[in-house]
Amino acid sequence: MTAPILRRLSEMRALRREWTMRGETVGLVPTMGALHQGHLSLVKAAKAACDRVVVTIFVNPKQFNNPADLANYPRTEEDDAQKLAPLGVDAIYVPDPDEIYPEGFATEVAVAGAIIDVMEGPFRPGHFEGVATVVAKLFLQTGADHAFFGEKDYQQLLVVRRMAQDMDIPITVVGCETVRETGGLAMSSRNVQLTPQGLDTAAHIYRILTAMAQQLRAGQAYAPLQSAALNELADLGFGDVEYLDLRCADTLVSLPVADRPARLFIAVWLEDVRLIDNIPV
Ligand code: PAF
């Protein structure tokens, strides 16, 4: 059965009140729609941990630094509702834009410091401010107890966790493992923009990261592994590599060797599509 679609905050709040009266816990999966298996795995995690599950669909203009990207972002609400139907979601909250950014809205939630100054931060100015602002609103509007985010956007996960903690929002931010295609490519709404050949090439990202992680675990230094990987990516036909970094999993500080819990991060262009991925080391 398809879940009810709520468009007004008053409807969301009324439902949340009912659940609170019954002592039920609520899991939130915030999305921008165009749902794929990665999102559905978050919903399954939420279902397993909470009495009620709300999926939000809101294409957040404030987190796009490129207007064309925003204009071209897929909007597939009906399809998304169909995909959620078998999972037993309790509500799909698709807020009308004025519920998120009403006339006169003038507040920005910005996490400062090392976790936003690197990787996606410099390449996407304003992006994390947009994410933190909308996610803070969605946390408060849904009153969820737990929120589920994919590790595919690992930096976003850290930003959101920091924001919730700093703002005393009573919610647990849960990170869920990246879901991958059979060949290893991380699932993403952008993958549909790749040609079949591009999809084959893109699968090398995961292979290369996995091989690097193995060598790092064996104690090798990062710099030579990074140069070799950059050469390999160029030979395979990838475009610009915006970053290929070894970083501490908690602080995102750059590491010369994997001497603590760490992750490998990449952002690379292929066929005019920007792909990001990361794996634990
Ligand atoms: O990861 C996303 O889809 C978005 O950044 C999010 C968390 C839904 C906020 O708009």
C-alpha cells in the first residue's frame, strides 16, 4: 500500500503527535527523491530500528551551487512512492516549498571548521550550509528520533551529525553502508547519466580504492599509492580528479599513512558526470 503523502507541516506535526501519544519511535530518511536501492536500504534500516518511518522528498535549492544541476535534478515523485510502497513506510513528507523556506526566511545553519573546509566544501561553495539548514528543519519538523544517512556522502553524514549535536536536536544520526552495483559502483542518482561504457569504466573506482585500502592496511605510505591511482584513472579515460584523499574517519584531517580509523575519498569526472565515493581503510 502506498504511504500517505503529506505536503503541509501541520499534517506532519499532527501525525507525529499521534505517534508520540502511543509512545512510538520515528525514523527519518531524508531524500531529494529519484530513489534508488541505496535510499531503499536506508528505509529498511529505519524500519528495523523504529516503530514508524517517514521518508522526506524535497529538492533543496539551497544546496545546489550550480543552477543547471538544480534544474536538471530528476523529479519522480510517483515513481518514488511506488518504490516505497512495498517497504511499509508510514508517511512520505513532501513539504511544499513554503513550508521549508517561507517568505522572508533568513536563517542559515552553518557548520564551521575542518570537516567542511576540505573535499566537497571548496568544490561546492554553500553546499553544506544548504544541507545543514534543510536537514535541521526536517529534523525539527518531523520530530524524528533517529535519522538515516548513507555513507556514500560521508562528509555530509559528519556535517549533519555535528549540526544535530551542536544544536541539541534530540536525534540519533545513523550512518549506513554504501550500496553498490554488482561491479562495485556506488549507487547514485547520477549513475543514470552515464552510458553503458561509462558505467563499466566507473566500476574501476571501487576496484582502485579497494586495492589502495589493502596496501594502506599493509602499512604502505599514501603518496605513492595516490600517484599510481591518478595515473591509472587517467589511462582508463576518467576526467578531472577533484580529490583523491586519505583522511581520518572522524576529523577528516589528511593522513600520510593509515595509522588510525581512516577512509579513502574520491571525486572524479567521467562523461561530464561528477562521481564521488569513499571506503573505510
Ligand atoms: O543526501 C541528500 O539527498 C540530501 O543532501 C539531503 C540529506 C536529503 C538534504 O537535502
